[in-house]
Amino acid sequence: MGETTRRRLAEVVRAAKQGDGGVIGRMKGFGGGGLYGLMKTLRQDHIILRFARVRVDDNPFAGIHAVPKMYGKAVLPHHQSKAMDPKHLPQKSCLMLGCPGRPQSASATNRKSRPLMASNPDGYEVPVQGHGLQGVSTGTFSFAPPQPSDRKHTDRLMKASKFGTRDHEGSPEKPKVAGRPVSRIQPEDQISAAHLYRLEQEIRESLKSRRTVYEAEKDILKKLFRDMDDGSGNMYLSDFRSMMDQLGVHVSAVEAQAFFSKHGHSDCMPHSKLIAVLGKQPNKQMSDDLQVRKGAFVVGEKTAFSGRIAYPQCRSSVKTPSEWNPALAERSGEIPSARLQLEFVYGYAGLDNTSQNLFFTSTCGIAYYTAGIGVVLSSEDRQQRFFLGHNDDIKSMAVCSARVKHNGVNYPAKSLFATGQVTSQSGGPYVCIWDSRPSGEIALAEVARIAFDKEDRGIAALAFSPDGKKLVCVAMDNPHTVYVFDWRSGIRLSEGKGFTGEPPQVYGAHWDPFTSHGYCERFVTYGKKHAKIWQPTGENGLWQSSQLTFGKYPMQNVNSIAFLKPKAGEDQGVIVAGMAAGDLYVFKDGRAVKSIPAHRSGPKITAADGSVTFGGLRGMALTGNDSNLLITGGADGSLLWWDVSSGAPVEDKTPSRSIQLHGEQAYQERPPGIRAIDCHPITGEIVVGTNGCDIWRATDERHEVLVQGHSGDLYGISWHPLKPNIFATACDCSWISIWDANRKDIVLSANMGFALRTVCFSSAPVHGDQDFHHIAVGGAKGRIKVVHEEDLRPIFSAKDVVQGIADMKYSPNNQYLAVSSYDTFIDLYNVANGYSRVSRCVGHSATVRHLDWNVDSTVLQSNCAAYEILYWNPKTGKQVKHSQRDAEWATWTCVLGFPVMGIWPEYSDGTDVNSCDRSHNGDLLATSGDDGLVKLFNYPCVVEDAPYRAYRGHSSHVVCVRFNSNDTMVSSTGGKDRAIFQFRSTRIEPEAEPEPEAPPIWGPLDASGKSFGWVKGDQHNTTDVQDIGATQADDVSKGSNEEGGMERDRLEESPEPQDCETDEDGGWGE
């Protein structure tokens, strides 16, 4: 280095020591040794070097920024030590020396003298005089400290558009110094919180860009602090600004002071706190700044709260909206001003029933059960009435074929039915006897109830005696205890062991209907490879059993029983049994004497005991004027008429008549297997229950489906977004079905080839199909398929995960299809691009069960089985970590989140609620849970133990509930009960407020002429003197007095306290 250069350096170094700064023009002759010598010299003079970006005549050059050493320690920044190697400098370099303040610019127009620019403490740029430099090259020099990038710096300033600059909201136009705009520094108290938040976010982004595998953000901050630590462990304002400059983020003096004040400090801050603040993610820092509340709001307490809420069922804390209205919490604490009325139940318990469960009623209706509800169907107008007295699965049913009288009421034959259920969480099993006749209400009336111990587990079979006075109940305990009751009094007449084994071993029970002719009473219980006949013994009323033997014929499961009318001169008729192989066994005197082939093998089914079979004669019924015809139904889907006028079916004689059921829609491949039959005694009409959970009506001319159902577990349901009467279901039996809620039947159905779990309609008609939507289904082993609404033809199929699909949602703009799986992933597909996969969201630790989109389709919300709430960018699949507290959601089906934190029952563990759905008008919320209830809340539901209206009928877990497009209907699916419940949503008009009562007035002298008193204002007009006598007489007749009369009025006006509100359709509200 020449003498001239040394002289220039010495002059500028002196200026740097005095707190000024300056720029030396182009430096020539800097070799490696020369630069290292310069660094050593400057270190001795307590000057720190650092790089800066320099432009000379619009050409970029690497530069060196020199600042005075602070607090007696100067260490070259570690992350810049390599860059200071002269080998890494360009051939032409420029040297910058200055103070810690930011030198904004320097300019000169002649080569002999150049003013130096320095930053004063107030932040303005001022020229520094008296530092003339010789030998500086001609040109214009501009200097700026290191920045992350010009674009990032500009973005941060532009984000404060409503403030004008980052420093001050509404600041005036910036003054100009040396020909360029300069930010005006505003007082500390004018730095907004939003401005500081953006500043901290920029600092964290700079730290994130410097992060490595071996060095996290906190490590970077610690290393920078060690370079300027004076041993006190405190970070001063000047240190902080210097550190930020090294990170490439310019922080003004006022911004630094505002940052320190925000975190509770003035001139200095412990470095550990600074590291803790800046080392946190922005969303985490903002969350820490919010107030924290434990648990949902409580009715009657203050709800004006803004902050985070942690409640037990959710691992992720939720945040109140920024403009939270406490009045919504008060509304959440009220019972909804709407109710649901059960309108129709799709399905029939034909898959796992073990005995007859389908009967004609006295009013030509059809009685049966499904899930936990008794149903009476009018076959003419397709209207249903319901018995809602059960709280769990119904497993058995019987009809009283005799006219009986109970509690002074006469009940016609076939008007009373008994249904038995399994043990519930609230108690043991019980049997309900109910009236099937319409009574002006949808809910049918209960007549009697018989309760059992929990050890009985459930009721496997029921049968009324021919006179209607006795009821046989077979329990589901291991001995299959057989009880005989006088049901009208509730007295147990007898009990005995039916058949030992794991239930079900006893399939059904059947009384001999011909005992009314004077023969001895008897009934039969039958089941797995056995049949027993029961008869009373002695005067104690006990019943004893004797086993029927199969003789020379193979021992099989007995699926059905029929007693035939005895021939003339005989005391008892023969017993005909329908066997698992499809043939008829004829029993006489307790022994099988004949086997008659009847029905062919049918589809493979799993029997009640778990065995797999292809056949079975399941339904039997006597008909004809003199019970001379026996109708049988088998697994081959055929009905056969047998002539039994001789007292038994004739061997080697073909049936006199037959009907073959042919599949419709979902049964195109094979006929349905028959599980129960009944014949109308007058019209001869036949109703048939099948293993497809359908109910058929059959005549010689035609046969049709009255009620359609699903033969597999039913999980997914979705309403059409534009047609309020159309919905789709996805079943484990591989079928997708499109239903018309007005017609109450299936419009279209198709086999997808794999077990289905979820279904959804596209948000709008897809481009190219202006009149039709797409329907997406997902199911087992990660398979998904998209079909066309018009004819269910396949459009797209994929398998991108291994395990099953849990939920699917189209985005509101119809651009994406989001698919969540048990593999903990969420896959995004581009609809317009042929459903090509766009991204995959990875971050959940358990099955992703629920999805929702925001209204502009930019953010996806998800809940998982680990009780987490996460948000995603659909384009990138990256997690969105900034707060979504004010996001507007197109749907809300997630069971976790702020607006649904009140849906959880007390002591819930987070698994009790399986599904929820917000109404489209946003004021109601429907939920379904493990308790078998569909509940209706006000939305948002944010108070603990929020009041609701509840509707029973499903057995055990209700897996899904959804509103239709105009909120007039709600549908729910019952999972393993394979039933769809269709509710009608109706608004409750508020009761008119009573007219205000007139205030009491001081009345005239009473009739005795001795006392005065207060009277009601509307009973006396003080201005009408002529009516005083009449008023006195009226008061006497009412017995009014100052205490008793007034108190009686208050009692009459006060409504009686009610703990719950009972709906006409069986629902109740709390």
C-alpha cells in the first residue's frame, strides 16, 4: 500500500473514531498481504470491518464497511470471516469506513473534494465537512448496508401501505436529502403493533435463511451476541441495531426503542430474553402474546374474551375471532329455535336378524324394525310412523295376533307389537309393547315395558301366545334363558335354559297357533343345530322343554318353524322346520320323519353364529282360508306355496305356486336372499324382507321394492349442492347410491368394486359438463374414484396411499379435490387438469378425519384422530402457520375448533362426537355421536354443556350427519346399523309475549265497609264512580286480598319448571 493510500486511510479512520463515516474511492493495489495488514491495523485502532454493497458509476463492487469497536471488544463476525479473504474479493474493490449508524448515501461531483455522509442520532442524513480526500476517482458513489434482498425490503415497506411507511401510520411525505427520499423517524409511541410484528417477522425470515442443519436460529443469535458482549449479558440498543445490520435488516433507533419497550425494557435487554423472543416462530410469538383461557365459555359468566382457549378435547388451542361478539356466546347457551322431525328411515334389519321381524298390522300397514327404532310403513302413500322407546339395537320382534284388553283399552288383533333390545350403557335390556295404530302423532304409543338384568345382555327372540296373554322372551346370556311372562301384569311365570353357548344360539321362538282349539299350549325355540318344544307342567305354571331329534337326517341349523293344523282326530299337528340347506324337515312326535328339498343355494352370507353359508330357508307363513297353504322363502330369492291340507307337505310333489324375485338396481347381479315373509290374510299380498336390507311387495303380477337399504356398513353421505332433494351414500358393500328424498327411493346405483367409506359432490358442474356434477368416492386400501352424476360412469380413479380414505371435499371454486386418509396424509388433486395430483400435505400424526375449505379456496383445515387442528396451502401442500382466527369457512364439518368447542358432553375424551355439520345459513349445528343421538345446537356452539335438541333412533354410533342445500332436511347414517335417517328441519315460532299487566291501584272500600286494599288496575276504574259497587262485588267473588290474591296471580302466571323439552317426534332438548 502506497503512502498516499495510507494517508487517506488514516484520515478516514480518525473520522470513524469520532463517530463519523466516509467512503474512500477506488482502492488500487490491495494485495492479500496489504488487506490483512489493513485489517490488523484497523483492529488495533478499534475498527471493525464488514462488507457492504457499493455501486460506483452504476457498477456493483464488493465493499468493506468499517465501524468503531464498541465496549472494548472487536471480533470479526464468524459468518463473514471467509468472505473477508482477499481471494474472494473482486479485482476492483471499494473501502467503506463509518460509524455504527447507517450511512445512507455519499455523492460527489468532483475528484478533489467529496463530502462524507453520516447518520446522526436522529436518523437524518447530513454531510460531514472537513474530510477532503485526494486522488479519488471521478464518479458517483452510493452505499447501502447489506439487505436480504431489495424485493424483501420493499415488500416489508409495502405491507405497511395503510401506514405510508413502516415507521408510522399515516406519515406525511418523506423529506428529501441529497436528492433521494429518506424515511422520517416517528416518535416511539407512534410505532404500531402491526408494524413491530412485521419487523419481527422480517428478522425471523432473515434468521431462517441463515439456518443450517447444525445451527438453528437461536445459535446464530448467540454467536452474534458473543461478538459484542461486554460481560454483562445485556443487549443494548446500539448492539441490537448492529446485530440486525449483520442480519441484513435495518432497524432505526426508534424502532429499536419500540421493540425494547414492547418486551418490557428501555435501554437494555437480557440477551437470553431477546433470543427467546426472536427464536420463536411468528405465530408462536403472537400466540404467546394472547391471553389464555382454560375451557369453553360458561353460561352466565363473562364471555367478552379475546385470546386463546385451551379445552380438553383438542390438543391445539383455538383463538377467538378478532371481532368476537359476546352475544353469540349467550345465544349458544340457549336451546335452538328449530327442531328436527323424523320423516323417513331407509333400511331394514335383514342382514343379522335371526327370526321373523316383518308383519302386517291391523290397519294394513307393515311393521318392522331397523337400528333402534320400530317402524310402521303405509305401503300406499309411503308414510312412516315410529316407535322411539328404545335406546339401543333392537334384536327381536313379535306381533300379538289376538284381541286383548289392557288398562281398560281394547286392542285389535295385530295392533300390538313387542320389540326387544340389547343392553345399553344406561341399563339392562328391556322389551317394549307398543300400539301400531296411528294416533294423530308420528310417534307411536308405548303400552307396557318389561325390564331385564344386565346379565341377560339382550333379547334374542320374542313370541306372543295365541290368546295374547303370554309373552316368551329369550335372553342373550350364555344359557339363552327362556322367560315366560304375563306381560300385562309384568309377572314372570317361568324361566328355563334354552341352549348353552355364545349367543346367538337360539334364533327364534314360535307358539302353536292351534291350541285355541282345545289342544295343550306349547311353543318351540330353535337355533343352532337344535329345536326344543316347551310345555307347561303341573299346577305351578312352570314350563319344561324337550329336544326335537333329527333322526336319520343331517343335523343342521334350524332357521324357521311353522306349526301345521292337526288333522281330524289328532291332538297336535306336525312341525315343519326350514333348514340351513334350504330343505324342509317335518317333525312328528318329537322326531324328524321327512326331509323335502325346497330352495336352492343362494349368495354367500355369514350366518348369525359366524358360519358362512350359501343357502337357508328363512321365512315361513301359513295362509289360505283354512291355513292349508304354507309359504316358504329361501336364499335363492324364490317364494314357494305348499299344499298342507293333508296335515303335512307332500314329499316329491312340486309346490303349487312360486314367485321368483328379480333384482332391481343394486341387485342386478343376483336375486336377494329372503329373510322374513308375511301374508295378508284378506288380500293375499306378500311382503318380503331380504338380506339386502330391503322390503319387497310381491304378487303374481309384479313385485316391487317398498323400502330400500344397504347390505353393508354405511358411513358416507353427501347432499347435492344445488338440488335439495338429492343425496348420495357410500356403503361398505361397494355400492354408491343416489337417492331422491321426495320419492324416498334410489335413483341410480353402481358397484365401485371396493368398500366405500366417504362420498362428496363437486361444488359446481365441472367444466365441460355444464349440467352435471362429479361425485368422488373413497374407501378401503386408499382407493378413490370419481364418477359422472348423470349415469355414474367412471371418470378418474387413483390409489396414492395404502390405508383407507377418511374424508373428501371439493374446494368452493371447484379447482381442487382434497382427500384425507388413514395414512395421515392429505392429497390435493386438480379437477380441471384431469385430477392430477398437485400436492401432498404431511404433518398430522394420526388419521385425518375431517376437512373444510375456506370460502376463497386458499386454505384447507383438517382435524385428526390425535386431536390436532392444522391448516394447509393447497398449491404447495405446506402447512399454514399464521393464525386463521378470522378465516371464513365455506363449510364446517370439523369436530374441533373454536365455533364447535361446546358440542362435547361432560367428561368426554374427544372421541364421543363423530361428525358435525353447520347449516348453510350459519345459525344451526347438527352433530352425531357414539351415544346414538343426533343433536341440534345453535351455531356457534362455544359454551360448556351447551343446550341442544336430541333425536334417538340410531343404534350405537352415528357416524355422519349432513344438512341439505337449503337447510330444510338433515340426514344421518348409522354405520353398522346400515340405516339412513331423514329429518325435516322446522323453525319454531317464538311465543307471543303476554300483554303487560296493569299496575295495581288502591281500591275503594270493600263490601264489608271496613277496609281498603290494593286491586289490579284492569279491574277498577277510579274515574268511573258509578261502577264502584260492581267492582266491589267482583272483588269479593274472586276472593281477592292483598296477599293471597296477588300471590295466586303470580303462581298462575309462572310456568312449571321443566328440565327438558320433549318433541313430538321423540326428540328432547336440554
